[in-house]
Amino acid sequence: MSSEDYFAYKGILFPTQGINEETLSYVENDFQVRDDDIFNVVYPKSGTNWMSEILGLIRNDGDPSLVRNVPVFERSPWIETDQGLETALKNPPPRQISSHLPIQLFPKSFLCSKAKVIYTVRNPRDVLVSHYYFSKMLKVWKEFGTLEELLQEFLSGNVPSGSWFDHVKGWLQMKDRDNVFVMTYEELQQDLRGSVKRICHFLGKELNDPQIDSVVENASFQKMKDNKMSNLTMIEEAYMDHKKGKFMRKGISGDWKNHLTVAQSELFDRVYQENMQGVNMTFPWD
Ligand code: A3P
């Protein structure tokens, strides 16, 4: 398998392995969203699996047996992949579904449904660093020799799922809908318990204190790192080289400070300001 094959679908890059144009078109135009679907929508490397775990635990009243026994890609399939779509279509309702799709490629039937979307955003500087390390182990992503090379591609949007800026701005246009909830990775980190309660409230699922304690405990970095159903060690070698890194890498905010030079950080800030002008939301990193 070549590690560098991407294709563009409507201007957005996707890895050639595991995703194809037909699936993307089906997902966008034909996939029937159900009112009881819960979507975990995330730009890559922003906490997709963390939110999958949190949602899986909440939906099971804090009981960890589901997240300990069913691989994350089965209980929260990634809809735009060939395998994920197949799983999503056969999972019984109520379904939990993950996606990295920008709003313009998301299932059209969502717009007239009551399905819920939780959109998680992370400081793009940390997304960049996480992407850099993940690309060393994920064979279907292009690997970069230096962070500088990836930085240029990232800021131009030449990466899987397209530009971070466009992805975030697109989804934020939906944020005032009753069935869309925006969360940040940083809030999850600063106050996981409070965040879990807010997610429960959004889902209309009130848990008692011991149940919330169990969600918080089982969604911790260490618990997920030790859980082979969540730490992606089950992904086959054809897709992931487990000798080259760990999916559960550091799980912290601000790691970019250990990686970006002053010049890179200034460039990032400039591009960020240019792109995020007029966005009506303050993020924890602003
Ligand atoms: P790092 O590479 O910075 O460690 P995604 O699931 O979208 O690919 O995101 C992966 C990032 O989320 C990785 O970041 C990973 O460590 C982090 N992550 C996953 N589970 C986490 C948890 N329970 N707590 C904190 N970070 C978590």
C-alpha cells in the first residue's frame, strides 16, 4: 500500500485506501439519517475517539461493558469509510456514528432530521502536532519528514478532510440549531465531569452522580490507553504500523509549544487571524 495516495472529492482530500468516491456520494446524497441517530463529528486528530468513548458510556448509563467489549469502529463507525458505512447501515438504532466530513459533504438528510450532532473542536496547533505523529503510524496518511512540511500543507488545507478553518467555520454555521452541540477538546480536558453533564443534557439523558463518575473514570486518558477496544491497537498492520507510535500519544493541550518555532507559530497566528475573522465564537485558546 502506498502511504501517499490521496484523492480529491469535491475539492476535499481523502485517503485512497478505505474510502472511495461512490461511498462519499452515497453518504452525502442517499444515506438516510434517523431522528434517533447521534453523530460525533470531528476534524481529524481533535478527539474523535475520546468523544466516541464518552458517548458510548453515556448511552449505557456509565456502564463500561460496551466500550470494553466492542471495538470503537463498530460501536461508532466512521461513516465515510467503506467499512464504516457498512457497519452504520447494519447497526441497530439508536445508532452512534462518527464522521470527519465537512458540512457540505455530510448526509443531506440530516438537515431535515432531529438527529443530534456533537461537533468537537481542538486548538488547530495541537491538531497539527497530533497529525504529524499519527501520520508516521497511519499508513494511509502521507508521512512528513518535518513538521515544517506538514505545516505548509495543513495551513493550505491540503490534508485529509480539507482545511481546518473551513471545516470549523462550516460546522459552526450550524451551532444555533437545537440538535447541534459544539464542544472543545480543551473543555473536555479542563472539566470532563462538567462537560459530560452538558453532553447528557443535550442528549436528554440525565445520569445520576455514580453513573457520571463512571463515565468520567472510563473516559480518562489512561483507561482508554489501556482499553484495546479504544486504543486502536486492533487496527490491522496493513493500515497502521504499531511500532511507529501510539494512537493514545500524549492527550494534552498545548503540546504545540514544544514543537513550533517562533516563526512557525507567528505564521500560524497570521493565517489563523486571516481565516477566522468574523467567526462569532471565542475558543479556549484565543
Ligand atoms: P495527541 O496525539 O495530541 O495525544 P482523534 O481521535 O480525533 O484521532 O484524536 C486523537 C487525539 O486525541 C490524540 O491526541 C489522543 O491522545 C487524544 N485523546 C484520545 N483519547 C483521549 C483522552 N481520553 N483524553 C485526552 N486525550 C485523548
